[in-house]
Amino acid sequence: MSGKSKRSKSSSRWLQRQQRDYFVRQAHAKGHVSRAHYKLLQIDQKYRLIKAQSRVLELGAAPGGWTNYLEDKVSKGLLIAVDPLAITAGARTVVIQGLAGDREVDEQITAALENRPLDLVLSDMAPNISGIRAVDQARTMDLADVALQACHRWMKPGGALALKAFQGDGLDAWVNGLRKVFAKAVLTKPKASRPDSREVFVVAQGYKASESRG
């Protein structure tokens, strides 16, 4: 069988799954950018992360599924959305095009904050999948470290972090380490995350700035 035929069958299965997916259909019906809207909605409903006055840094924002939700919630605060790809965002959102963790991107974030700290760091970042599970998991944990470093650099005491991760080597140890710099850290899987996916979300609240920064 040719590679093209394999890709065609894989694409067909993906399309069929998308058509059957309740949250995909809801996103289309409600005019949301993507089904990711519902993942953040469900996490926010459970942990009450986002308030009208929140100052939020969103990493891995493209195409804008979370950004869309955040713009409705953060009416009096600040939203900074970062991604190397195009982000669907409103005029009030500070969009920074580039890779989170790069020096130029960090400088733009610092300028946008105007010496006022963050309440929340969100990350929906994921690596380009190689198909080698150990490699992909290591890259995912590297991205988790990028999000954590953003907390160390810009977050106020008591702030929160929520990020996408994948079940696998290193995750439990990383979350245990997170509990040294946050009052609590848990793994959660919203209903909008497909049951057959290794995708989970880490939610940490009560940032201990003085301890983490020494």
C-alpha cells in the first residue's frame, strides 16, 4: 500500500472523528475558534482561575481557542497571547508572534506588563510530534519548564499556572516538584479532552514567589 493511501485513510478517520465529536460540533455552532474553548471553560469552572481583572499570559495561543474564551472573561485586566503562528484575537489582546522562552519574546512580554505582575500563566503548547514517544514526552516536559520559568519571571505571589501535558515519563515527578513552589498542584482531564488521548492538564495555584526565587 502506498504512503498516499495510508495518509488518505488516516485523514478520513480524522474527519469522521471530528464530525462525531460533540465539542467540535458545539464549537462550530457557537462560532468558537476551536474545541479547545471548552477545555479551558471546564478547567476555569472547576478551579476559578480567571477573573475580569486578571493579568494573563497565554503561551501556545494559536489558533485562538483559549484566546477567544479569555477575551470574554478578562474585561478589566490584561491578556498577552504568544505563538509563532497566527492567532485569532481581538484588538485589546497583546499578540506576540514568536517562540515562548526566546529572548526577544521575553522582552516584549516584559514591556507589555509595564512592571505589573501576572495573575495567571496558561500554556497550550505542544511539540511537533516525531512519533517517538520518549522524544515527544521529553519535548513536552521542556515546554512545561518554559511555562514554569514564565511564572518565576513575572508572576505575583498567589498566582496560578495551568498547562497542557501528556501522561508519560517525567510528568509525576515534575508535578511533585511544582508543589514546592505552589500551594497545590493537581492533574485534571476536562470532559472536552478526548478520553482516548494521553492529554491531561496541570493546574497549580498559590504561587510561592519568595521560595521559588530564593
